[in-house]
Amino acid sequence: MPKFTHLHLHSEYSLLDGGNRMDRLLDQVKKLGMDSVAVTDHGNLYGAAEFQKKADRLGIKSILGIEAYVAPRSRSERKKQPGDPYHGHHLVLLAETNEGWANLVKLSSKAFTEGFYGVARMDKELLDTWRGGLIAINGHLGSSLASLALRYHHSKESSDWDALVEEAKWHAETFGVNADGEPCFFIELQRHSVQDQLDINPHLIKLAQELNLPLVCDNDAHFLRAEDWDAHDTLCCISMNKEKQDQGRFHYPKELYVKSPEEMQKAFEDLPEALENTSRIANRCSAKIKFGENHAPVVKIKTDFPSLPSSSAEARSMVLETKTNHPTGSTTWFKEICSRIQLEPAKAEDGVVDDRQLKEQCDAALRILSEAGSIWRYGPDTLNEERRERLDRELQILADKLISAYFLIVWDFVDWARANDIPSNARGSGVGTMVGYVLGLSNACPVEYGLLFERFTDPDRAEYPDIDIDMCQFGREDVIRHVTEKYGYVAQINTFGRLKARAAIKDVSRVHGLPPHEGQRIANFVPDQLNITLQDALDSDRDFLAEYERSTEVRDVVDMAKNLEHFARNLGVHAAGLVIATRPLDDIIPLRWDVKHEKQVTQWDGPTCEELGLLKMDLLGLRTLSTIERAKKLIRETLSEEEIRATANIPDTIADPLDLERLRYTDSKVFDLYVRGDTVGVFQFESEGMQRLLKDMRPDRLEDLIAANALFRPGPMDLIPDYCKRKHGEVAVPEVHPIVDQFTQETYGIMVYQEQVMQIVHHLGGIPLRSAYTLIKAISKKKKDVIDSNRVKFVEGAAEKGLIKEKAEELFELINKFAGYGFNKSHSTGYSIVSYQTAWLKTYFPAQYMAAVLTLEGAAKKIEDLGVYLQDCREVQRPRTRTPEAPHGVSVRSPDVNLSIDGFTVAFDDSEQHLADGGHIRFGLDTIKNVSSAAVRQAVSDREKNGPFKDALDFCVRVPDINKTGLECLIKSGAFDSLHGFENRSSLVASIEEMLRSAKQDRDDHQAGQASLFGGGDHTAPEPTFQLPNISSWSRMEALENEREVLGIWVSGHPLVESKTVFDQLSRGRDLKDLCEMQHDANVSLCVVLSQVRPLTIRQGQNAGAKMAMMTLQDLTDKCEGVIFSDGYSKCATALEKAGTLLFVMGRVDRKRSESPQLVVSDALTIDQALSRALHRIDVRFPSGIQSASEVQHQLRSLQEHQSSEGASLHAFATVDGVEVEIRAGFKLRPTLALYQQLTDSFGLESVVVYVEGLEPTEPVRFGARRS
């Protein structure tokens, strides 16, 4: 077999251009008998690390390379000139030596960070600088040589030949020869059915002969086999946003696959040296990416202490003897001690980066901070033995692993963040460190909660740990900027967006020419599950399989999508990941420049960065921390410190009454909130399922919340009933073995956490904790060899503890099952503490906390999605610290030009107690549609300077940035109700133009008066006035609908509340919240609001051309997605025309398409349509004081505008002369919402009874009455 190596080949990391997956590529290379291969992706090294690791496993030599883009002139030049290539000239570069790999990393990084213009471009200056150890190959059709050769081919001008020769000479001289005298520049030949290539090949051969340059052949392989051309062509269409049928689009030649050595020999049988040179080059290339090195950063320590301690005892004495103005152990004392340690970056150019002394200084500084933190956390007395041993052991391990500096850097930027009002907390396994706890990075004592340091790291673990930090999302970018400015060598981490099942279907559908809604329809067959494949979806869904088998069009799309599934599609920036180094990162790892985020980013993903030896940290924006911070700000703004302490019973010994790190997690009132399931807005416990769990579990300790967090996931969810029954003593906790029972005691004999499994495996099976963690990872990844070897060790170790072999094997199988879904207890503990903090705030300061929730959720979601939070505000339980008789609920009111600012705020009426159980929430001015931020800032600023606005005209005068549309929206939102009344919204809207005209005139007059001050005379203009026109007020429904139009939600009232009893009867008291309790396919009828509707046209099948619709439905309790197919849509299209419509929908529950239940609607009626069908009788009971039947008849005549021959019969009851009599009205009424509002407004809620039948039979219910 001839010797040949592919040296010019593209993997999937030539994004949407290369069609070779690494695994399949390497398998094919081996199958074809080749023992080496290069990967040269377009302009990047994204796949280099994965390529090397996978090639090594298969015994294939990996040749690291790139197909670079070379700018025609300077990389900094951004202007194209005639004849310039689209992205630059192509040049294949291969790393011959480790120096060559380092230079390739530099070139690729600088091409991104200095030369990016559509693609990453290097230039000849860079190539000349970083040429060492590289082999260059030039001649591909996109190359500079090919461009010049083609020009010469057409012109035959000697000047063009001379230019070609000069270009080749530059490359030959630049790359020269290696230490053994072997050439490092080759002229590339390819033979495809492309005329330009065929035209230039003779010229390239002649050029090589004339300059005595070696030739090399390759195939520029973009896909694996000849039959994969169509899949690759589809991939290219996705990239170019073209359809397959588009005429004139670019097509790759069909020969660009991974050919066998025999095929390549046949293609170049006249140039055997070109074929042989591929093997010669492959044999020369020995460059390797070095994994597992230590690139952990170090820092310089500046300190106010006279010296750095050599032991923990010395450090403890040092901080205890330090003089401060604060009580020892207080938060302020700890902050002052911390301020005496400052970090400075130690960079490579300082020449001391590897100095052992620097690392020792970092160890000593961390020891000082840890001892001070232990005094802050536990008091100045000596630490108990268990805590002392734990802290010393952790500090020693961090020192031995040379990562004390890493902990210091994390502490440093967290400390900076908190000093700049950016709350930050550790999450994940970092919560399980004693060092993290005493430094204030987390709030869970690991000894108290049984958290293992070995879950974070251990002495023998090769990979470095990473500390994940949650922080206020609004300050996250500030922290990243601070870290970058301070430490310099910082980059965020790359991610690859991949073609997941649904996305692949939609992309392929578009390329095949299907309309978007048809692609979406096919994609909707795929369940919304993480990492599901198309084959999984076909295997699990009979409807999808039937559609696949029935429709050729669908089958073609799905089959092609299966070919492309999981291909790398695009790049992203990790939401949190960051790497920090002591020397320039492009000495270690290739970088790229992310144009969208304007950030320096690694070219490799997080796990690869860690394997390389870089220390990674995750800085995640957590909205809840922002919510907590805003709630605390609102509390301080609305309540005095004395009122805060009185509300939450906070002793004077705690300096800051809102220092949530000082909370004790034992408050029964807070746990009562969890037990009630009153957890809307409470971190991690908001969902319906979690609320049901809490009601069943009835938590009374933090450990229950930690367990609930861990159990409420697929897999362990089945164990929830056992946990609850055992907790309440309904079922005995089974005994397994004393060691097992010891570590599962807190979870009632159930293995919930990875830490429990590690402890059992360690203490019963004799397996070291570090190996126990490896076992857990192996179980989760189903690594049979690791599991089997540990099974033997465990059974042997358990036998030594007295457990017979059969029982030990049975227990290991139980461990094998539980460890697969066991949860990280450290993470669950950290998040449960944050949850407790939110629950504490909601318990004692519900108005302020829910205002913060509304602000943050409103910023992250559409304002119309806040209905669940608004309803919760109406029902939330107040602390009732001073007014036991106070009702539940915090009212949420419309914006007010004299009270609102930006975001939701808390305000107090004169009648409200100025304590946490008083006050109401007010919408912000910035929540109103079409009101500019400039107008809001101007209104708030003027109000603070010149006092409240007197009326709407005064507002227009003082806020010139308000325009006609913005003013109309302010009026409709109710922002002027406090000045003009709810009933005058319509009159204000009618006066808009007059007010704006008058306001402008007033400002002009005022300006003219100022301009003529020096002219003397009286220029004082009278204040502008206006009178509201006398026009009809909007009906309540009209006013509410206008309010919804500009706020996205109803605030002053809600149609579902205004006539709740009627709606309860129609829907039999059900609401969307109840869908979670219902079985798949259960029938249901509901009154809802149509939030969104998306009509679609069916493309194929027996209903082709017919209409259907996707919709979002909402009520006071929840929202859900719905679909109505063609049969139903044809009946009720009119009812579905407008978002915001009140509907009565009938259908069935669908629990298969996603985790949340959906509704398949069979019929949808407007409420008036539903009432006209269902309501047959109305009773009105007149209040006492009626003198005669004729007086009743007189009052009933006001209802004659609703008269209808086929309406509901009206029955009136009155007490005349002490006797209740029924008085027939003599006419029927057309049942509508307007009628009910008129009846209840006129006679009162308790005086009206309605009877509904037909749609959903039910007993009559009085207005205002609650259903049981």
C-alpha cells in the first residue's frame, strides 16, 4: 500500500464548512490504513486539543495545523482593493516541532486579536516573526500562489510570472529549512474537477522546478466519504443561508473527501515525489500539546503586618493581637483585618513568577485571612478539634497543590465586588470548603452540614479545582473588567453551539425550502429534553414515527438532520467561565476575539483549559442576588433601623440588621412560609411541583430544604414520598448497616447526596475519599471498568467491617443506582441558604421583597409575564408585628407621576402603618410602554427639585421630553389617577393635544420673559390652566383594557377578578395551576386570557392549506402553551384574533411534549359567547328599604338595554312589609360581562346569583363567595 498522509483536511471546527467529526474521521483514517493525519481548520485551532487526544487513543499520529487566512497587505488594513481575496489568501501551516506549535498558537491568537476582519487574518509580518518550527504549504486555489498563477495563466505576461516567482521566493526564504537542512516550504497540488485548479497545476509544477522547491499533494478533504457530499452541501447551505434549490450558489467539488492512499496514488501517479513528501512531512512533525502542566497564577503580597506567619497558631495570635477600633470577631473587625492584605499581580516580565518565596507568601497570607475568618465565624475562643483539623488540612492541601494564590485571587475580587455593592457567593463544590466559609465566600459551615473538601479537590487529583461564584447580574461585567484590569492575563472561555435535534430539523427544513412554520411543526415532535437525539425522539413518540413513515418530505428532513446532528454550528462565550494566568495566555493557549461581546476568549472550551493546567473560575450572574440587594435597599429606604429590628426581632448585638450572613437558619416563621407553599419569588422553590413537595414535607430545618433541592429532580423524585413519610414517622426508617445508617440519618435512610455515597464507600468499603469521588464520576458516566474494580474493593473492605459478601454486593448495587443521580450536597446547601435568605425577606418584609422580585423579573421577562407575582402579592401573608387584625396581601398599584421612579417601589398611604406590615407596591414609570427613559429621568429629577406635580398640565410643562404617545400611555396606565381620578382617564386623553400645546406656550413665554428681563416692565405670565372636557368615562372594562395595553398587564383590577364567580362557575373552579395535577389527555374547561396567538397554515396532509394556531394562555395562577388544530380553529378563529381577549377554552391536557403541561384546545369562545350559551337565570336580591313592587320594577327598567328574547330569565327578590316576595321582571337579559358589572355595581356582589348549565354543570354560586 502506498504511503500517504492527508495534510490539508477540515474538521467540523471549520464551522459549517468542514464535515468531518473527529471520531469518524480518525476511524476512517485507520480503516484506510493510514497512521497519521493533519487537521487544518479554517483560520482557527478550535479542534486541535480534541484531535490530539482522540488520535492518541487510537494510536494515530496527530499533525497540528491550520489553514490560515493571510491578509494581502497588512493585517490592520480594513479596506478591500480590487482583486483582493474575499477573506485573505489561504496558507496551510503545520507545527513540525513544539516551537512550531507555540508559534502557531501565537499566530492564530494574533490573527484574531490584531487582524480580525470577517475572519482571523495574519500577515507576512506576523509570519516572519513567528515562523520557527513551522512547515508552510501554498498552492490551494484560495492561496496567494494560486491567485498569481491564475492571473499569469490568463495574461501570459512575464510580469505576472515574476510576481508569482517572488511570492514563492518569499515563502521559501521565510520558512527556510529546519535544523537538519530539510525544507519547510512546499508547493501544494490538488486535482479536482475544477477548471481553475487544472489550469494552474502546470504552472505550479513549473514554478517548483524553476526554484527547486518540493511539491506535496493533498485533497483538501471537507467530508468523509464520497456519499457524504450531500450532507456537507446541506451544511454549507446552512452556513450561507441558502436553499438547496438556489441557482448559482457555490458548490464544493464532489472529490473533497478523505481519499485512500490508493486513490491519491492514482491521482498523482505522474508525481510520485508529491505523494511521498506527505509521509516525509508527517514523519518530521512531532509537535504535541502539553496537558497537565501547572499554569496556576501567583500573586505578590503586600501587607501591613510586620511579618508573615509560618504557622496557623502564629497567624491566629497575630490577628488577635492586632489593634482595631472594632469588637474582635465582628464583621467590621474582619473587614479591617482583610484590608491589611493586598494582592498585586506577579507577571512573567517581573522575572520572579516561579520563585518559591512568592508561593510561600501566598500560603502565609491565606493563613492569616483564614484565621481571622475563623474568629469572625466562630468567635475568638479556640476552634474545636474537628474544625481546627479541617481548616489546617485544607490549607496544607492548597499549599501543596500550589493554588493558595488562586483562592486569594477569588477572595480578592469577591471582596472588591462586595465593597462595590455587588453581592457575591460561592456555589457548587466550593461551598464545601472550610477556607471558603471562613473567608466569607460561602455561608455554610462544612463541618456542621457534612460537606466534603474532597468533593472540591484532594492531594492526588490531577485536575485543578475551580471555584464557581454567583454574583449580582448587574455588577458581573464590572467584576470581570476589574479582574482583567488588575491581573491582565485574563480571558473568558469559549463555547460551541451545536446542532441539537430541534435546531437541526429547523435548519435542514429551511435549506430544503420548507416554510418556517413547517420546520417548527416537525421540530415540535421532538420533546424539549436535554441532549435528546432525533433517534430517541422517533423511538419514543409514535406520532413522530408515523409522520416520518408517512411523509417523504418529513423523512428527508429528519434523515439529513440526523446526519448533521451535534455538529459544531457557531461560537459562544461561556456565561461565567474565566481563566487567569501569570504570563500571556497566548503563550499557553490559542485565543480569539469575540466581536459581539468585545472580549478576548480562549479558542478551547472550559474542560480543555483545565486539562491544559489553567485554573478556571466561573462568575455567574444570579438574578436572585440582585433581588436580595434591591430588597435590602428598599427596606432601608422605607423603614428606620429601629423599625427593621422590631419587624424581624433582630438584636442590637448584630451591627447591621440586614446582614443576612448572620442569619440563624432556625426561624419558625420562615419555615411556616415554606410549609404553606407560599414560595412564589423564593429562590429554587417557586414551581408548582416544589410547592406541593413543601406542603407534603413540612420542612422545619435547613437540612430539609437542602434535601428538597436535591430530591426535586428526575430520578430521585420517586423517593420524595418515602422521605416525607419517614420524616413524619408514618413509616419506619430501615436499618442497613451502622455505617450506612450513620451517613443517611439526616435524610431518613435515603442516599440523596454524592457526599453520602463517598462517606459510605470510604468508611464501609475502605476506599479513599478521593477514589470515592472518582467512582461517583465513573458511575454517572457508566464507566464499567472503574465501577467493577471498585466493586471488588468495596466488597472486600465491607467484609472486614463484618458485612457478608451477598449483603455488600447488594449494597454496592444500591450505591451504583443512587450515585447515578446523587446530588452535590455543597451546591444544594449553598442554594438552600440563598433560598432561606429570600424566604426570610419575604416573611418579614413582603412589600419590599416582592417589589424587588417584580423589578428584577420584569427586567428579565416580558412585563405581561408578571401576573403570577402580582397575584401572589395580593395573597402574601404579612408578619403582623403590630397589627394582628391586618388583612393579608400587599396591594400593587398603578404608576403615579408623584410617587413612582424606575422599577417597582414601596410607598405608604397616610393610613398605612409605617412598618413592614404596611405599605403598598407601586409600578415604576419605566414600566409604561412608549415612555422614554429620558422623560422618566426628567420627571423624577424635576419632582425631587421642585416638588410634586399639581396636575397633568403641570407635568407637561415641567417634563418637555414627554411626547403625545408617551403622555397618552401615562394616562392610560393610571399615572394621573391621584391627581384627576380613575373616572377621568378618558377626559385626559381627549385633552392631550391641548395640554401639550399649552405647555409649550408656557415654556416659550417663560423663555421670552427671561430673555427680556433687562428690558424692564412686567413680564410675569399667568400659570397655564385647563379644564377637562365633559365626556363620558370609559367603562371599567375599557379602562382596564387600556391599562393592559400600555402596562402589558392589568393592575387596577383584573377581568378574571372582577367577575370571578361567573368564571369559577364556567370552569368549575379550575385554573391553569391545576393542570400540573391532571393526567395526560384529561378533559378540562377554563377561563383564561389569550396572551399570545400565532396562526399557522398547515402545509401538507389531508388538512393542507387549513389554519391552526399556537397560543399562550394565562390566568391569575399560571400560564401555559396551547395549540388548536384546524377543526377547532375553523370554528373559533374570530375569538382568537386578538391577544388580551378573555376566553373560555375547552380541550385536553398534553403532558408529553414538554415538562410543563400544555393544552390541546378543541374549542375557544369569548366569555360573552360562553355566557350566552351557558347562563339561563339571574337572581337579584334587593336590599331592605324597598317599599313596593313598583319600586323594584322601576329599578329593573335600567337593565332594558340588555334585553333579549332568548337571554337569561331575570328574577328579582325584595322584602316588602317584612315579607320576601319574588317580582318577575317580565323580560330576559342578554348575558354579557358588561351586564354583570352593571348588576354588581348597582346591587352589590352578594345580591346577585347566577345559574350556569350546559358547558360545565355546576351549582349556583353567589358573587363574592369562595368555592370550597
